[in-house]
Amino acid sequence: MEVFEKLQAVAAGIEHEEEGTPPITLPKRAVENGCAKDTSSLGVFRAQMGGGKTMPMLKSMLTTACENNCHYCIFRRPRNLQRYTFTPEEMADAFMKMVRRGAVEGLFLSSGVIGGGAKSQDHLLKTIEILRLKYHYRGYMHLKVMPGAEEAQIERAMQLSTRVSINLEGVTPARLKFLAPMKNLYGDLFPRIQMMDRFRKDQIQNHTRPFPTSITTQLVVGVAGESDVETLQLSEILYKQYGLARVYYSGFAPAPDTPLENYPAMDYTRYIRLYQASFLLRDYGFGMEELPFQGGGYLPLNVDPKLAWAQENFAECPIEINQAGLEMLLRIPGIGKLGAERIYNGRKEQKLTDLQQLVKLGISPKRAAPFILMNGHRPEYQMDLWG
């Protein structure tokens, strides 16, 4: 099978659970020599890179064969489907052809596990070594770390990659056993997060890279009975103790011919609330004790967690935005990190006295107005702006 046909076959089975989802179309100069016009069919997606920037990225796997039996996964060992495998040379060559044609700017490479995690990791490492050392590719590369990967392999992956990740999948050992009975959370997966964190700190201390390799993970949510408290407690630990750049949540969706095929898909609103709360923990200075959990340890579905916190704390005691520090400005609904900085710097030039000034700073006052004072006065707003 021709290599781009294999990329199409692999892409058909991969869900874009990380780093963005929208498919893109190749520029005209890239539609040559076997590349499909619709690059989503090859596994190319528009990755969200922060700061509003996006990048066309190839997401693929060296092999869809796997010896594991994860109960939610379409590539689980007992499942009856055709498997596809690339050699490291094939994958590296195909990727560089796409780079040269302007089809992609980055690579997100994973693999099924065959012959153990260390052997599978060797194939992944060989692929990115070819890209870095033979083709002198200097762009973005996200490499998966396999369960069972050795310490030296993880160190090498972090020397060569922009980002590395290992999927913890379950939020507790019991939840993981339900999802992936062959995996061990604290005996196998979590120690590799700790290794990654140690190597990342070494990079920072020894200045071995312009920017340290970032670390992410993924948790499967919505099917193993985990509460939002459990999910976010682990997320907070990963952010604050191990320096993860992102904890991704894979909202469960049943796949045919898996043990979980008859379980319902995760509620989408709950999925969104988890991400909102996760960002409050990572970026906005919130602690677990401040999140508005309800009975059973779940977030309310009818209101986002930042708004719920503000209704409890600011509704009767609004915050003066001409005096509030950055940390407090970040807690006002409708004001993100960039907006808080604009307010903080803009008020040095002129006091903020009406909502139009917020508009000029690029901030929508709709959500903020009920919770703020502007030069000692509540701004006028329509009651329907409360929501």
C-alpha cells in the first residue's frame, strides 16, 4: 500500500482529541504527487498553539496494531480490523514531503504497543531522529511516550521533541482498571510523568534548550464513574506539582466492538465545564476549594464555574477595577489574562469610568458589568447581561 494511502487509513481511525480539531485543505502547491486535497483525510488538523495562533499538523501513528486491551479504544488487541504499520523511514519521508509542499508545519506522532513499550518507543525515537538529524527538520514535534518506556528513552525524546505526553487515562487506579485493565497508574504511568518533570527541570536549570520540552497528558472522562472532583484534583496536582502544560480530557464516545460500546457518550456540557474549571486551576489562580462543586462532586451544568464563583463572591461586593490587582481582575467573568493586563496597564494612563472604555481595550463588558465598580460606581447595564 502506498504511504499516503496508509496515512489516510490511519487517519480514519484517529479522533483528534488533542491540540485542536478543525480539518483543513491543502494549499494549491501541496496538491501534488499523491497528497489528497482534503488533508484531514491524511490526519492533518489545525492545532491550537496558544495566543490565538494555529498550525497545520499531521497527527498519525507508526502502527495501529496494539497488544493492549483498553476497553474504550478502537485499536484494542481483540478488535477485528485491518492494521497499518509504517517504518520510521516511511513516516519521516512522508512527513517531510508534506512539509516541503506547505501542507503541514508540525507532527504529532503516536503508536500502538507491539513487543512492549520500550521496543515501540525505539521506533518512535528513530523516526524523530531521522527528522532532526537526517532532514534537519527544526519545527514542532509532539511525541507520545509509551507505557513501559525506559528512562533513557524518555530523556532522548525530550531532547528531540517540542512536546511529549503519556496518557494517564484513568484518574485513579480503580478508574484506570475499568478503562484499561492491562495498565498500572502508579506502577507504570505516573512514574513516567515524574521522569518527564525531572528532565524538564534539568533543561531549565542547565539551559540545554531555548525552551524546555512541554509535557501533557490525557484523561478519559465520562464513563468510569469518576467525579469532577476526582478529575480536577488530579489535574491540579499535575499542573502545580509536575508542571504540565495541559491536561486534556477525552470525553467518552462509545465505539463498536468494544466492551463499552453500550455505555452512553459523555454529556458535552459536562465536558466543557471540566475544561473551564481546569483553566481556572492552571491560569487563574483558583484552588480546588474555590470551585463550585455540587452534590456527588460534580460541577453545575447550568453555569460556568468562574461565573458561579463571582455570583457568590462579587454580586454583593463588586470589585473596583481601578484598584484590583491582576490576580483579582482575573476572577471577574469576561476578563481573561490579556484583558486583565490591558486593564492593569490602561488605568495607569486614565481611570476607567464607563463600560465603553472596556470595549476600547478589547474587552466585552457583558459578563463583567454586574461584578465591578468603575471609579466607585456600578456601571449601568441591562439585566439580561447577567447571564
